[in-house]
Amino acid sequence: MSSEMQRPDPDALLARLEAESAQRHRGKLKIFFGASPGVGKTYAMLGAARALQAQGVDLAIGIVETHGRSETAEMVRGLESIAQKSIEYKGHTLREFDIDAALARKPELILVDELAHSNAPGSRHPKRWQDVEELLAAGIDVFTTVNVQHLESLNDVIGGITGIKVWETLPDHVFDQADEIVLVDLPHEELLQRLKEGKVYIPQQAERAVQNFFRKGNLLALRELALRRTADRVDEDVLAYRRETSATTVWPTQESLLVCIGAGLGSNKLIRSGARLAAQFNVPWHVIYVETSKLQRLSENDRSRILRTLKLAQDLGATTASLSGDDLIAVTTAYAREHNLGKVVVGRETARLWPWQRSFAERLGQEAPELEVVLVARDVDERTNGESETTRQVSSEGPSIAWRDYLLATSGVALTALVATPLLPHLELANIVMIFLSMAVFTAYRLGRGPGALAAVLSVAAFDFFFVSPRFSFSVSDVQYLPTFAVMLLVALLIGQMTARLKFQAGIALGREQRMRALFEMARELSSALAIEQIVEISQHFVDRVFSARSTLMALDTTDHLQVVDGRELAELDIGIAHYALDHNEPAGCSTSTLPSASALYLPLKAPMRTRGVLVVVPPSGKWSVPPEQQRLLETSASLIAIALERVHFIAVAQEALVKMESEQLRNSLLSALSHDLRTPLTVLSGLAESLNLAGPPLPKSQADIADAIRDEALRTSVLVSNLLDMARLQSGNVKLNRDWQPLEEVIGVALQSRAAVLADHAVNIALPADLPMLYFDSILMERVFCNLLENAAKYTPTGSVIAISAQCVGKHAEISVEDNGPGLPPGREEALFAKFARGRSESTISGVGLGLSIVRAIVEAHDGTIRAEKSALGGARFVITIPCGKAPEVPKEEIPW
């Protein structure tokens, strides 16, 4: 192979250098990978850390879970540990990895166990692997551990095998981007023995584990998955190393298949045979089709057949590629070596055009002896009558020959002879030969290989007939002209064919460059798009420019309904197919296996979070044969459009949230200011009204009633103002709970006493069990909860209604209910009643601003509880408060009075 063929791709070298430059400032991630708990991942990680510490590496333990294993605890001893942080959650204190302390300490290496762990609420990141990402970005190396069942892509597979759903998962890209994977393997017999010896779990837990998760079949399956996943990762490392070193031979590190198809018949048999071989060996496989200049003028039927064959390969799980080049052997060998594919499947050629002609398999074996070539027989009904693959490819060209090009080539030779005739007395014959050679090369460049070859032959004949003595005769007077004719013909053919080949390859490269430039420009424009209308315009321009097709964009509106964004509905649009593509998240319509008779292609716009809509593309003609390369380009553009739509959506959500936050902050500030300013005059007004009744001499009854009404209205307005102030304080987050253990009946008694006037015309029934434990809450705030609920029940029920208060323990929670036998709740608005300024009924006769229940929910949730509204068994409304019971402290015996 020439030095040019071995020279690495400069673009690939540049990309690798940029990646290495970015990686130089980033920490290294090393994952100790195992099939199940107990195989020794943490122990192996600590052993590797101790070895590095002995070499002088500055390291610290961020968090290591010993699970009570003495060997692991012994390995931890002597290593510096970063103190963990405490997080209060629902009455419990949880210990978590302190990322801030780790960044402040900033050792060279830090040990962070259990990468897939979910952090407690209140942590900076919800997952521990996100903490590790921040450590790596800070330039800190990380050692960590992962079990195979925590990988996201294998989670459902392992759940189906073991029958146990693992909720803590790790994205596969984190695993794949790790700098090093260390497989910690242990045969299932040794693992089960460790379980029996109590080295994995305590005896009671070990017995349950053996009966459930740690069964022999589960362990065997998990071990196989771990080995395969590690092998896949190592294979990716091998390919990366081969690309870095520009390896030119195939390394048989893993069985893999490459199926080569041509333009002739019988390719479907090759695809199915390759699929069976790949399934038999359980290996990845690729399918390639090489388009040469001979195949440039394929008929539409032949091109459609090739695309159907490639689509069949994709459906059977192959990686497909459509390549270009005149040297089939060189292109095939280069692809096999680039992807490290050691086995090549080709069709057997039953006949040869010439006796000395070698088959494709023979030439491939000679060019790349490290490849194993597998010959597959073709079906009898698919094989042509004794034609070789080369003959079939040539015969697959268009039904008619471009006679116009050959006529132009002939005319060009005649014109050259006519122009050169007057120059004969002034030029040597060698210069006239150059004129004819130039014409032959120009013809090959403009018209292609066939006309170029004809021009070369006719140029030799015209030179002999018109310019070589004796003129106007094909006979020659000097035998030395014969080598001249041969060299002239050979040079004209070689230069003409090479020129045609380079033009063909340059045309393909130019087309790819134009498509990539269009994709880059679209991505750049989408990155700055701030409205959906801009995205629609950009996408339509791209599809029209690259594919010469019409398109429209259908996106989900605020109610998750699929709508045409620009209002321009294409006549070919089928809303049913669009919904199918959206619901099933797969392409549909023409050139797909789903509803291929449709006149448009429907591509789902799959964004990272969800599918955002459908891109509808109407081909320029009824049938659309999209090569795999352009199909991937279209799918890539759909992904970019989906990401742009999602970005615009989240921008709108963020803006709306910001407006709401600012509005809420402004409203809370206004409420707080008004509440403070109104409280004092209301208090004064209430006191003055009370003073009027106490002053002497006594007021007449009519005036006394007015004074009482002023006092009552002032008190009622003061309560409303207090609610406004409480709501503002709760929303600002400045309220700190003064919690203590105390009996519930005392708080309820105080609330009933403070609302005695409101409840005067209602019957109140209280049913609290004698064994109800003390609860941990803020008595003042909880009193406000019951005051609001009782006042709410009194306002919305008629005189004489019954209000019942009851409580019970359900598990680790206490349920307290306040219910009545009034008209009940508005149907379907049970949850909406807890919103701020929401009213149960709009009658003006019922006073209030709709903040009572909102305050109740805020206080209850501050106590880690919940509240819900439902229909009561008494026929009215029922509000149920659920708060944790906890465990009250025991009173020492010496403090108990006797």
C-alpha cells in the first residue's frame, strides 16, 4: 500500500489533538466494575488506592460504603477521609458525600464509592455521578465502583432476569467515557461461599439474598452481561487506539462480519446469510455498497433495489454504509481495517468474462491476506445466466446509451484534425500528438469514461490517417510509428480514465461537502433561533436546499396536541400518520417500512427530554429513494430541529417562571407592606369601638349596635390582614419552626376556644383516641391550621351543621381530619382550593380572600406533612392532614411524679 494510503486523516488528527488538549485539564475516571454486590469492587478500589499512596500520590476518601465488612473496613484504616455532610430529611439525618469539602481539599485522587447512588433531597446534585462530573471538571482524579445492574441500558434486561427492579441507574455515556474500566470478577461458587460466611451481608440478610437476588442463575447471567459489557468497552478502546496509530491491518480481537453487496441480483441472499452468521457468532456486522463511476448511471429500478437491500440490512440489525470509489478492493479493505472487521462475506461468482479474470474474493484475499473471505452461493432464481458480478454491474446501467456524448466525442476528434491540418507545415508531429491527447483528456473530463475512450482510439486513427506519411491512409511507411501509436493510445486512455475518475470522486466529495456545510449552517442558525417560527423557516430552507423537497413542521402545543406550526398544511399531509410517528417515536410514510405507500415522510423530532413534534417531508416525486448517507443526514437534521424546539420551549418556560417569581415577589412585598400598615389602624379602630361600649353613660341601643358592628368588622378585617401577612411570611421562607413534642388535644382545644364565636351555631364533635402519641410540631402554627379549617367549615356550612374532628395513627404517620355535613366541595376542584386567593364559592355573602387553605397547606408541608380534600362520609367536605409521628423521647422515671 502506498504511503498516501497509510497517511492518517489530518482532520482526524486535528480533532484528536483538540480532544487531548481538553482532556489534559480534566481529571481521570477509573471505574471498578462488577457483576453483583460482594465481588470485591470496593476492596479492589481501596487496594489500588493504597498502592498509589505508597508511591506518594495525594489521595483522600470522599465516601466508601463498607457495609459492615471487616476486610473492607481494614483497608480504609490509615487513609484520609473527608468528613461527610448531614442532611435532615423527613425527621431523619442522612449522611452524604460533601462535594464542597472535597473541592476545597482538592486531592490528586479521591475515592467515591457507588457511582449510581441517588443523593438525598437537598444535595447539590440529585445523583452521585453528577458530583463526580464536577470533581473531574475540577481536575481531580476519581476512583469509583459500579454494578452491571445499575447501567441504564441493561436495567430492564436485568430486571426481567432477576425479577427485581433496580431504581438507581447510571447513564451509559458516563460508563463509556470513563478513562479506565477494571473488571472485578468472581465465580458464582465463590460469591455464594462468601455469602454463607457472612462476608457480604449479615446472616439474616444473606439468607434472604440467596433466596431472592443471589440465585445461581441470576449470578451466571449477571456475570455474562458484565463480561460482555466490559468486552464492548475494550473493543471501543481498541478501535480508538487503531485510529490514533493509523493501523493498517485487521486485528482479530473480536469476531465481526462485513457483507459486501453490489448492484446485481442476489444481494438479499447475502444479507440474510450475513444476519444468520452474525446471530450464530453473536457479533456485530456491517453491510457496505460501493458505488463506482460505472454505476453512476444506474436505472431508477436498480437504485431502488439497492436501497431496499440496505434497508433490509438495517432492519436485521446491521450497520450500513454507501461508499464511493473506483477501486472496489481498496475501498472494501480500507473500511474493514478502519472498523477492524476480520470476516468478509461476498457472493460467489459463477462465471467470468475472461479466462484470466480474477474474482472479487480472490483479489480481496490477495490485497488483504489478514481478512477471512466467506463465499455465499446465490439463489438460482436471483442469479443471472452465467454473468459475473462485474458484468452484472455494467449491465445494470441505464437502458439507453448516451449516444449524444459519443457523437460529441467523434465530432471533437474531427474538429481537432481539421484545426491541426493547417498547422502541419509549422509543427512537429510530436506537437500534433499533444493536441490530440489534450482533446482526448478534455473529452473524458467533460463527457465521461466511455466517450473519453472512444476519443482516444479515434485520435490515434485520425493522427495516422491525416498526418502520418503516407497521408490519407492507415498504412505507415516507418515501423517506428507503431510504438508511437501504442504509447499515444495508452497515454490517452490512462489520462482520460484517471481524469474521469477524479471528476467522479470530486463530484461526490463536493456533494458531501455541500450537504455538510448546509447542515453546519442550519445548526448555527438553529442555535440562535428564539422563536418556533424561526425554526420552521430554517428547517424548510435546509430541506429544500439539500433534498429539493417541500416540508412542514408539526409541534406540540401547550395542551400536547400536534399542530402545524406555520399554518401551511401540505396537501399530502396525513395527520393520522403524523400521530403514529409521534406516538411510536419512529419514522413512518414513504421510504419506511410503516405505511410506505404514503406520499410524505414523517420523522419524529426526538429531543433529549421528549419527542417535540414531527417533521413532514414531501419528496419531489412520488417515489423517493434516499441513500443511507442522506437518510442519516435527514435524521441528524431532525435531531437538531428537535433540540432547538426543546431549547425554545425551556426558554419560554424559564421566562414564564421568572415572570411568575417576580410577580409573586412583588405581590408578597405589597401584601406584607399593606398588612403592616393596616394592622395598627384596625387595632385602634377595634379598641375605640370597644371603648364606646365601656364609656359612660351607656350608649343608646342603636348606637351600641353600631359600635359592636364596627368592632366585629375591624376584628374580621384584622384576621384577613393577618392571613395576608402570614402568607407573605411563609412564601418568603423566613418562618422558622419552633417544634416540640406535645399532645394534639391541647392545640385543638386552643383553636376551638379562639373560634368559639364563629362556631357558636355549630355542633363540634371531637374523637381523639386515648393512645394517640405526642406529635412533633410548632404549636402556634398548628393552632393556625385548625383555626383556619374550623373557620372555613363554619363559613361554608349552614347553621346547625356538625363539624367533626378525629385522629388516628396509620403506620408511621398520624392522620387528622376535620369534616362537616354541609354542601360539600365543588366537584373536580378539590386540589384547586389550596391555591392562593381560591374560593370555594363565588357568593359575595361569604367573606374572605381565599388564603386560609393556602396557609394551611404551607404550614403542613413545612412540617413534612400533606393535606388533601375529599368528600366526607357525612356528606360534606373533609380535610385530612398527614404528618409524621416520629418517636417521642422517653421520660426518665425520676421525673415522673408519684
